[in-house]
Amino acid sequence: MKNKFKNQENCLEMEKENCIKCKKGFYLLNGICYDYCPEKNKTENKNYFADNYSMTCKDENSNPIYTKPYSFSRCFNQCGKKFNDCSCDKKCKKSGDCCSDFKFCEIIEKNKLINEENNCLNTIKNCKFLTKDNKTCLQCKDNFYLFENNCVEKCPKNTKVFEENKFCLINFCRIFYFIFILFLFYFYFIFILFLFYFYFIFILNIFLYIFY
């Protein structure tokens, strides 16, 4: 088996020849410590994943918690990538270092349609994964930014850029600021008109008083 430590050097507590508690960063399964939970067991027909709550390797039906505690949400538009503090690669389920939003990648994995070049599936240019109806881009190709269901080389002006996740959002703060300035000018213009109107009425009354 991969990454099996026969000498149990990564075990904290032993009971006879079996480990009952592993060192930090290792996962216990059948009395053995693993840094990477083993692949599917043909005998038991189980696939094991790291559980960060119990620090053991559990089968999928046991709902293991393989997201890394206190990790950032980095998987949007970055599935398959690894970062310093966590991973969005599907192998992270074995090592227990998945980013906090890795569920997003699991949803993509179940619903994605690979966008291939030069065929009828290539409905969104530079998109890596599409939804199965070919209408929504789930993730762009490397070095492209996701913006309003398009993959662009550079974020448009007046957008907020999320560099690590490679996506852009319309900067509503700037838009609201611009609208606020327009309202100020509008009210200022109305105020000037009122002043002009009252001034005109005042002058007209004086004129009428003098000459009539």
C-alpha cells in the first residue's frame, strides 16, 4: 500500500502492534498511519478519504470531512489547482487538505462537460468546463478570467479583479458613486433653477412696483 509506515514512526500511541493515535498530519486506518489515505480496497470494495475531524481514513459513506480547517475559499474557477495552504485538486480528498469551498469542484466534476477545441461543443471561447447544456462556463482555461459567462484575457475597466481566482465582477461601488454624483448634479441644477426663478420673480415685482 502507498505511504504505509511499517515501523509506525508516525504513531503517537501504540496498543500491542497497532497504532491507536497518529501524529499530526497523519490519518489512522486499521492500526496504520497514512499521510495519504489508500486507494480503493478491492477486498472491502471501499474507497477511503481523509477525515480531519477524527484524523482517520473513512469510506465515502461515512461522510469524511476532508476540507482543511481555516482554509480560504479558493476553488471558484481554480479546480485542479494547488495552493500553499490548501488544494482544489481532487486528490486532496485523500490527504485532507481541500480548500473550504472544494464542494464547488465536486459539483463541477459531476456536471461538467469538457470544452474541446474545433468541435460543436466549443460554445464559449477559452472555457475549460461547460455545463452539460453547453450554455454556462464553469471554469476558464489557465490564465483566462471568468467574467459574465465569458473567458477573457484581461478584466474590463470598472470591474473588481480577483486575481487568485481569476474572475472579475462589475464594481458596483463605482457605479453607485457615479449615480450619486449624477444625482448631486441634478439636484444642484434644480436648486439653481429655483434660485433663478425666485430671483426673476423678485426683480419682476420690483419692476412692476416702480413703473406701475
